Amino acid sequence: MDLDHHGIRFDHVFPSALLRVDKPALPAYRLAARRMGIPTGRLAYFDDEPTFVLGAREAGLQAHRFTDATAFANHLRALGLPLDEPA
């Protein structure tokens, strides 16, 4: 998986192939939320594919288009996540 290759770790990762539901179908996002036990409105979703971002928004997630690392970090900070400043 690309995340592993780049040393990126998350508590939950749900590739659509493992969910057996393709994005941007609403059930893909809702199933991931249900598996985490978190309401969709409390989840943040990031993707570089605009269609997937729109699907996530339609499913009720706080969805943002990934454009670059700086914007991603700023979105996370805006969501209240403490991030270390880059060295």
C-alpha cells in the first residue's frame, strides 16, 4: 500500500477493495464509518480525486481535496489535530 511505502500511519485505513464497495458510492464511506463506530459527520476524509471527495461529502463526511502536504497539514490543524512543525 502507498501509505506504508511512505511511512504514513493511521489508526484506520479502508481500501475500497477490502470494503468490496467502490468509491464514490455512498456505502463505501458509510461502511468505513460504521466499522470505526464513528458518525460520518465526525470523520475527515482526504483524497486527490475530486469525485471521491464529493462522494464523501454526500455521505456526510468532512471531505477535502488533497493538493499538497502543506494544505493537508493546515486542514488537520483546522480540525483541531495537534501536529509537530516540520524540522
